Amino acid sequence: MKKIYIITDYRGLYRQGISRCRGININVIKEIFAKNGYEVALTSYSEIINGDINKIQNAYIFYTSSESLEYKEYIKDIMYELGKRNRLIPGYDMLMCHEDKCYQEIYKKSRGITSLEAECFGSVSELRQRSDTFTYPVILKKYSGAGSISVYKADNKKQLLKIARKMNRNSEYYLYYARLLVKCLKKNLDSEYTKDDPYLGRILVQEFVPDLQNDWKVLIFGKKVYCLYRGIRDNDFRASGSGKFKYVKPPVQILDFAMAVFEKMQVPFLSLDLCMNDKKQVYLIEFQGLHFGPYTLIHSQQYYVKEDNKWIEKIEKSDLSREYANAVVEYIER
């Protein structure tokens, strides 16, 4: 197996680059793959799905995801079939984890990664049944979203359920009550019908870590670890999107924990959101294995590698496209 397919989207991009609407340098990727002895083929999702998908066999598939949930589902259909006869890079489980905080919890457990306590629910009624068992405050999250979007802190059960109903209130909610009103007016109310939950939608309830001053965005490409200190927003509990960023040497506990997670997940590259309490206990908040923001690497002047069981800081500017390609080659060889 020495052939690699690079798959691009409708704009001919492999995302994401410095922003969601930009891609990485495919020519650089092709050059590094070829230099390492791989036959490289460039194709697109539409060419695959509308061509003979069975022709692609016994190859490596280098692909990404999309911020559009609808386009992501399109990609998932294609990758599921390609994965039956080829090696996806990264694996299909990373595509499942992308923009899906609930599946991330399932995957973490399957890999034996213990971190913040969390529970997932598919409706507010399911959440209500467990709401007395939580230790408040808790963090409440919608299943998808980046940059602290749809992330809330609930101080008690009443607040938890109120936020959850607001998060899951959509067009189906209004349609449900419109139909219920019609039934009431007709005096033909179906008791079973009224038991349906109008607030359907995936919700994650996560353990809250008190008194945090910051978290860490950590990107790992092969053996290289890039770290960004992110301060907590003013009068808030969130660090993502705060703009209070610094490139400072991370605690060794952050580096050790990040690499331990990376090795358990067995991926070529990984994005981690980590935090550490005052007892030096490190927690994994969220992660992504593809299509993650590269800010931490692009603006970093250094990275960290482990040599002779010690973390060494390397002062060097990295190129995102080259790090992607080198990480894939290293992953295959490993």
C-alpha cells in the first residue's frame, strides 16, 4: 500500500488553513508524500461519489471534514464506504468526533481516557431524569459548536433545565404545539401524543472545574507539541475565544497528559483543549482529530518534543502544510 489519495472539497481545498474558508498548500503535501516514496492522486468528494468508488482500493485516504453539518454528512457517507477497502487518515472515528461532543465522550471511554465526568442526552426529558444526580454547578453544551458557542454554566437544576429547553427549542418545538393546539380545539386530545418531548436534541453535561484562570490549546503533529495559554474571559468561565492568548512554556503536566492522550488515540495529528486545577490535575475538555483551527501552530515560534524522557523546547517557526504531510508520513511508518 504505497498510494495516497488527497481528497478536496467543492472549492478544491483541504481545510482548514489559517481560517475556515482557506485550505492548506496541497502542492507542498504532494511534494512531501512523493519524496517519501508514495504515489499521489488528487481527487474530490464529488468525483468519488459520482464515479466508480470501487476502483479506489488498498490505498491511504487523506481527507478532512467541513464546518457545514450538511456537507459533513455528505463526506461521512463517502468515507464510510471508502474505509471498507482503504486506510483513512485520520480514521473514521475522528470524522465522527468532529463537531460532535457527545460522540467524543463515547470515543474517549472506548480508548480508556478518563477525564472530566460527563453525561450525554438526546432530549430534555432524559436530562430531567438525571438532573438530581449532578453536583452543581455543571457545564452544559450543545453537541456541536466551536469557540465557546452554545456552552453554558448551570448553577442548579432549575437553571440547567431552562438552558436545555432554550438550546433545544427549534422549529419542531413550535410545530409540536401547533398540532397539540389543533387537537385540543377538536377535543380529541391523544394522551400518548402529549407525552412526546418537544425538546429533542443532543446535550452534554460536563463536570465544572472551579477557579480556573486559563486553559491550554494544544496541537500535536507527530512528535511536535504546540501550546497556547488562553486566559479566562472577564466575568466568565470560558477561555476559548477570549483573545487573552500567550505563548509561554506549559507545565510539564500539560505536555505529559497531551502526549498520553495522543498515543491512546493513535492519530497523526490532534487538537486538545486542556485545563489544570490548583492540585496540578489535568483535564481534557474537548478534542478534534481533523479540521481543527491551526492558530496555535501558525503563530507559534516554538514547539516541544520529548528527548531522553525530558521535554525540550525547540525555537523554530513551523509551516502548517509541511507539518500535516510529515505527520501523515510518520503516522503511516509508525
